Amino acid sequence: MRYSLEKVYKKYNCHGHCILSESLKNNVAYFNTISALKYCLIRDSNSRFDEVSRTSNNSDKVKLIVFDMDSTLIDAETIDELAHAAGVGDEVAAITERAMQGELDFSEALLERVKLLKGLPLDKAHGALDKMPFMPGAKELVKYLKSRGYKTAMISGGFTMAAERIGGALDIDSVVANELLIDNGHLTGKVKGPLTEHGSKESVLEEICLKYGIKPNECIVVGDGANDICIFKRARYAIAFNSKPILHEYADIVITEKNLEAVIPIIQLLESEKGQVSCIRDA
């Protein structure tokens, strides 16, 4: 169930006692669970949220921030850019949109789109990908997270020829993506990698967590499409960023502003002792 700020204020009779930062008011569309709202309410001595306990247990702290790449860390869809370079933009864009809305199986949609790229020269592919812009606020957000000691990861159903460059430029700790196969300087229309199946992001998340010795519920996930649902369910805290409607019901917070700096005040409130509260998803 979704809770608007006004409805929650009325439900808990907390007008004048709980405040939301101005940044969050401006950038957050709605809170999807009461527990998520409690995370971002700043309590004072008169707060009616007495049943929500502060926590200082290190095991409860978020340690890893996980991002999607396309339309999250970058303001583009990798496969759409390759498709335009190959002259099949409309065909691929239609499949992409259906997949992100959850109308097509991810694996099937991926294979169909990649097949349309067959014959694209590698230099032309790199030229198209090198022009993809970072999402506004991406560099600032990742820099902030690194300064606070968080590990960062990017799990992308896109391709290594873009993901490695983006991950390197942002200094992301762990980057996982699929690989487009190449023969004689041209794309073959085939793809391989750990993220070619429906739900495979969940397995990759588990592998990354194992690598760093943490648990999925010690992560925050930021994403925008249907293929992020599986990791939204596993994460401690899920943020839908400029996302497709299908993702909203699985998110704790939905951000509609197309600027990743909107995530920073959320992180700041989560880690502040005054605002830090235990977050247990509503059943």
C-alpha cells in the first residue's frame, strides 16, 4: 500500500512532530511503506513514532549501494544507442520498452534485440556508446558514497563495452554486465554473460555480497526497470529512480527528479543517528 505524506501524518497524528527534509519533499514522489517513511522522518522528543527504535548495531547498517546502469547511472539505454548506430533504432526501442514495462520476458527480449545488431562495426559501436551521458548527479552521488566508506556495485543487463567505461569513470567497486560477441571487427548478433536470464540480477547480487562478506539486506538498490524487481525484493532498502510504473510497488521510495543527487539526502538521513531507525518491510 502506498502512503502519501499527508495520509501518514494523519494516520500517526504527527503534525508538528515529524519533519521531512526539504530535499526529500522536493524530490520524492511517495513512500511505498510506512517503514520507509519512518526512516526519513526526523524524530524529536515529542514524536509519536516511539515504537520505532533507533539502532546502532553495525550489522544493521547499509554497506553496499547497488546501481543499474541504463537510465540510472547513465541517461541512455545502451542497446538503443547501438541500435541507432545499426539503423534498427525503432525496432529495438519498441522491444526495450515492452521489456522494461514487464510485458516481455527479459531473456527473450535481450536475445531478440541483440540479434538485430548483427553486422554493426565495432568502431561504430564504440563511437555510439562513448557519446552516452552520465545521469545528472551520478558523479556527485558516487563520490559522496565513496567518501562515506560504502562499497558500490553496478549490475547491468547492458554490455561490458559500455559498463567497463562507465564503472571505471565513476570508480565503481564491482561492475557486472553481459558481453557482446565480436567476429572480425563486427558484432555477431549474439551475447553471453551472467545477466542473460530472467532474475539473474539476484544471483549476481548474491555473488557480489559474498565477495565483500555482507548480506543482501545490507544493501541499498537503485534502479529503474522491471529487471530490477528481483534485487529490490532482496535489498534492505529499494529506491526506484525515474522508473517505470511497474517498479513502484516494489520500491520503498520513488524519486521522480532526473538527478541522482536526490539520493544523497536520503542516505544522509539513513546514516544520521538522529534519523536512523530500524527498517522492517511491511508484510
